[in-house]
Amino acid sequence: MASKPLPRVSVCLLTYNRAHLLAPTLDSLLAQSHGDFELIINDNHSPDHTEEVCRRYEKLDPRVRYFRNPVNVYFAGNQNAAVLRSSEEYIALVHDGDIYRTDLLEKWTGTLVAEPTAAIVFNTLDRLDVHGRVFGQYRHPYAQLTPGLTTFD
């Protein structure tokens, strides 16, 4: 029996003044095994050539949508602006300068579908050196399914 396809996701990439780091981030997101997503790049009024990099990717892949805030609205404002531009029930918040495993959206979305009471998914983070080698990990101290108030506290 075939499993039900995963739902479409709004991937919200938050960026500010990191044009030099965007290509690997965008490449890793566009190579996801769960490819049914829109990629909303929300630029927090970068003074560098972030827009140029993003417009190039927007032309290469129809899933990419680039937006630039008219003024810098700081981190929370940029995140909120990106979420307001999303069109899907499932939202992934990601950041410039990070490189994502190709199965990240599949795992995040699959977990949310399998655990309908969950609202947020976390994962272990690998720390990479300048050569791309893992030299450490960060793991959140939460149980597999943690009540929201525990996380909030």
C-alpha cells in the first residue's frame, strides 16, 4: 500500500546581508527529497548584493519567491513577514548560511503528519568546519514529544 504524499510546505528563508553565504543554503534547500514546497526568501533590507543572488535563483526555479522588506524590521519582524507571505499550512523557518540535509523537509513534515499534536519540530545540528567536516553536534534537551508549555518555559 502506497503511503499518502506529504503535504506542501512553505519554506521561509530569512536573510540579511549574507549574499556570500546564500548559494550553498539555496542549493541545499532546492535539492530536498520532499520537493513540494514554495521557497519564500525574505530579505531584511540587506545592503549587500543579496537581491542579485536571490533573483538569479528565482529565475532558475519556479518554487523560489524573493521579497525584500522596505526597511529593516529586525529578526522577529522579518520572520513574521515571511510567515505572512506563506500560503501553506506547514511552514519551515530556515536561515541563511546554513546547509540543510536533503531529507530535512521530508523528516520535518513527516514527523508533523505522524504527530498531529506537535506544532514545532527540532533536530540535531551538526557543526561544520571550513572544510565541511563535522566537528560537533548540538542536540536540544527536549523529549521526543514535549508539551508546549515546557518548551515555552
